[in-house]
Amino acid sequence: MKPIFIAGPCVIESAEVLDIVATELVRLKKTYQLDLYFKASFDKANRTSLSSFRGPGLEKGLQMLADVKAKHGLRLLTDIHESCQAAPAAEVVDVLQIPAFLCRQTDLLVAAARTGRTVNIKKAQFLSGADMQYPVEKVRESGATEVWLTERGNTFGYNNLVVDFRNIPDMMRWTPRVIMDCTHSVQRPGAAGGRTGGNREFVPAMALAAKAFGANGYFFETHPEPDKALSDGPNMLALSDLERVIVSLIGA
């Protein structure tokens, strides 16, 4: 199965950042004939602090994503946090993503499935790969025809995540498309004084390890200047480094 790549900024900050990232993704897509999706969130509803930047919201954010699709021709992925967001988001994006913390929320899964869009379910930080059988069953029984699963590490407290790569083959028992979230898996939750920290230097190795365990999709949050990003900067990959990591995965 040809690998897919999901990439983009964590949250919609500005039209300028979206355009910079999308332009580079189009170049990479054409250069390496990639199966690629542009990702950005219109709302980050699970930020550590109440004062953290969340994004432009549903209506404005979806319009900005629609502008990216119209200008650059990229397929889109975004996450939803409430059932009422599924239908309007599905009018714009190609893939609806279920955040890891919410992967057991039945109403959210059902609403996403009923749109007819591909549903990407991120594995919760507190579940095993085998546990993902049940979210997959919920969306398939609710009408979804294409379901992806994404590994993003497990948390045991202490401001850290641990990736058990055995989750990748375990999840392939339930769906043929298993994606490695190479950037969220290097997060340090709550480890930066009320913000999420991270170790982006481990992203390339995380991707290669996932490939060794059979992953056939790779998720990278990327930004022109990660240290200035408004969300998840410490774990985001610099846009200038994205090509090198992709090349290492496809052997170009």
C-alpha cells in the first residue's frame, strides 16, 4: 500500500502561514509524487491553559481551509471536537480527524461517520492498539467506508509520552491504514510551564521506527518557524526539514 503523508501547521494562525506551508507541500507532492493531505485545525479545544491560542473557530477556519484547497488543489484534513462540527467540516475537508482524547466519544464518531468522509481516529494516550477495535466498529457500523487509525504514543503521567510501536501491527488488525503521528508522539505534555513541550529532534527517528513496524502513513505538524508557532511549536518539524524526512521514508 502506497504511504500517505499528512502535513501542515498545528492550528490555523494566519492565511500567510497556511499559504507558505501549502506552497511547499505542493512542491513536495509534485517532486516525489506523494499521496498527501494538508492538515490544520480551526480550533484546538484541548489546550493546556485557558489563555492558550485556539484558532479562528469553525466558520472562519473552514473558509480559510477552503481557500487553501481552491488555490493549491490539496486534499484537506482537520479535526473535530463536537458532533455539530462534523457536517459543516465535511463540506470542506476530505478527512475528519477524531482527536486522541475523544476517540471513545460515541456521538462524535457516529456524526463523523455519517458524513461519508474518511474518518481518521487517533489512538488515545490511555489505550492500547488492540483497544482501537471498538472505535473502528462504531464508525463502520455508522456508515463510514474508509477508516484510518493513528498512533501517537501513550502517557503514564510525568509529562512524557512513550511509543510502543507494537501498536502499529496491532491496529492493522482493524484497518489497513495505520498512520504514525511523528510529531505529537514527541510531545512533553504540560512540561513547559502551562504549555506542552516537546523534542522535535526525535521526529525523523520516530518516523523511521514506525516504518520498520509497518506504518503506511505519516503525520507531521510543520511550520516555517516552529519556535514562533502559536501551538505545539516544541514538537513541530521545521518546514525546511520536512523534505529530508520524507525522502528518508520513501527512499528517493
